[in-house]
Amino acid sequence: KGLDVLAKKAGLKYFGSATDSPGQRERAGYEEVYPQYDQIMWESGEFSQTTPTNGQKWLFVEPTRGVFNYTEGDIVTSLAKKHGMYLRCHALVWHSQLAPWVEETTWTADELRQVIVDHVTKVAGYWKGQCYAWDVVNEALNEDGTYRESVFYNVLGEEYIKLAFETAAKVDPKAKLYYNDYNLEWPSAKTEGAQRIVKMLQDEGIKVDGVGLQAHLVAESHPTLDQHIDAIKGFADLGVEVALTELDIRLTVPANASNLAMQKEAYKNVVGACVQVDGCIGVTLWDFYDPFSWVPYVFNTEGAALLWFEDFSKHPAYDGVVEAL
Ligand code: XIL
């Protein structure tokens, strides 16, 4: 019993859930839920993989140039080790939750190259050998498949992507190196953009092992099974593995029988596609417990995106995932 047990039977490496370090996750009024939360997270057999939701991001690990702090990241990475779970590490180079000093300085190309090399060397070096995978570059693309403007792109162009992967490959040769982004779960200009990034790295002989489909989806307007299969195959055909790395499927609150039924079908489709395409190796929920979801903070009228409600009863979508596995 447990989603991970079913996922392994279905041929996946893992079914997992991201979780926040206590320093980040503590919410006033929720202290009493942690025993039950932690039981499901670490002990229940539902999950055999985790990702630190925030603790390895630039803002936390290098808040000041050359000053590294691994405290938040370590909380989740050491729990992963303690419970023998796969660890996905997240995220080395990203325009968001970036330390302000990176954006506030006017860099020459050489200086910014050094900043990236130092960051990746230190951070990937610190967790060397512990990460099944690293999200090396996160969210480099716009919806139309062009590159997103960021301090990295504006100063270095696509070279920053090559530099990040090259450096990560040197520092932690055993970690699978992923490009990770959202809205890659159905064929589009953006999925073509991500394929272009993979091919660029491959053409240059730079190690790239996977594409992470974040899979922040919407219950009321979800893709079909076939659309998901096509998108996943598009990446797998390039010879890289695919994972659903941040799965959640939000709905317009309040939850009711109708939007929960759509959510169930949406979860079933996307997990089912991962099971059906050989190159898709695992699924990570972006937390499993609704009160700890990022969704209501970012999408005002939406929520209930995960598989466990506030009272720890399961969404109908839990059964959708079981059916897909
Ligand atoms: C989110 C976290 O869940 C929030 O706690 C945080 O405030 C913002 O970031 N894409 C990503 C994740 O790659 O790192 C983001 O996580 C969600 C979108």
C-alpha cells in the first residue's frame, strides 16, 4: 500500500513529495499537525523521494556573495538520507528566489561567469553524492519558447545554461542533471524551446540527463492523456529521462464534487502518461498536504491542489493516481 509501492510496481523509480524545512514551513496554528504530516511524509510508504521546496535556492544558500549557508537545505536533505529516500536537489540557477546581490550588481560577462561557477561549485559540491538529480537550470523559457530575460540571460545569453551544466557535471558527476520548467506537459512552443536547450547541450558535448516537467496544472482546463504522452515522448526521444518534478493541480476554491472530479481526471492523465512512456522515471508532488501548498499564495482564487485535505482525508484525485498506477 502507498503510492510509492504502486509506482514501483508500475515501473517508476519513485513517487515522492517535496517538503519544506521546518524553518520555512512553520505556519502559525499548524504546529499540531506535524506529527501526522511527518508520519505520512516519511513513514507511510506513500513516498520514497523528496525535494527541498526552498532550502537549496540561491536566496538561502548564498545570500551574500561568497557566504554560503546550508542550514535550511540540510534539514530536508538529512531527513531524506535518514529515511533512505531519493533526493532531487533544487535549483542551482534560477531567476526567482535569487539573492538580491546577484540582480543588483552590474556585471561584466567575466564577473557573472565567475559568480555562476562559484555558486554551482560550492552548492553542488556541498551536496555531492547525495542528489539523485539536480535541477541545474530552472525556468529559462518564456511561453513562446524564447529565453526569459534574467540577469543571467541579459549578460551572458544562452551561454549561462551551458556554463551551469558544465560546472555541475564536473562537480557532481553522478547526479543526473536536469533542465526544469513549467508548462512543458503538453506540446507547445515552450516544449520546443526546452528541446532546443537539450539539443544545444548535447551538440556541445555537455552532460544533460533529464527534463523536469514541473506540472503545475489546472483542474478545470487540464490536458488529455495523449497530449501528456506526446510531450513526454518529445523529450524522451532526445535520449534524456523525464520526471514530473512539482506536480500539483489547482482548482478554483471552494472544492466541490465537480471540480474535484476534474482534478481526479487531471491527476490520472498526467501520472498515467508518465507510467506509459518509458523515459518517464518518477513523480514528485509539490508537497502533499493542502495547507502547505504554495498555490493560494500565488493564485488568489485557487487552491486544494494536492492529494490530502486539511483534515488529512484524501482527495478523490488520490484514487485517480492509484488508477493511473
Ligand atoms: C515555490 C515554493 O513552493 C514557495 O514556497 C516559494 O515561496 C516560491 O517557490 N516553480 C519552482 C518552485 O521551481 O521552486 C516554486 O516553489 C514553484 C514554481
